[in-house]
Amino acid sequence: MNTVLLVNFFGPEMLVIFFAILLLFGGRKIPELMRGIGKGIREFNSARASVETELKEGMKDEKDSEK
């Protein structure tokens, strides 16, 4: 069901969205905007990974303390 929504979303709606972004930010700002988005995603994934690691270590420590 989600695949159908993605396929339908990549039609004329995406062209309108890309055109609006081009008008709002201009051709020179788009690469800068994409770099910022990429940096934000990398920071988010790094934070998520560190929290996941801490949780796994905490669960392992809890298991070890129960024995």
C-alpha cells in the first residue's frame, strides 16, 4: 500500500514541488540546502546510533547483574 502512494507521489506533484523549491531558493542555494539536509541526516543517524549502543550496553549490564 505504501509503494502505491510513493509511485503516485512521483508524478506531476513532484515537478510542482521541485519548481517551488527552485523559485524559493534559486539555483545557487539548492546545493547549499541539500548539504545542510545531508548534514542534519548524518547527525541524526549518529545520535540514533549512539543511543542504540547505550541501550544495548545497558541491557547487557542489566543481564550480567541479574546472574
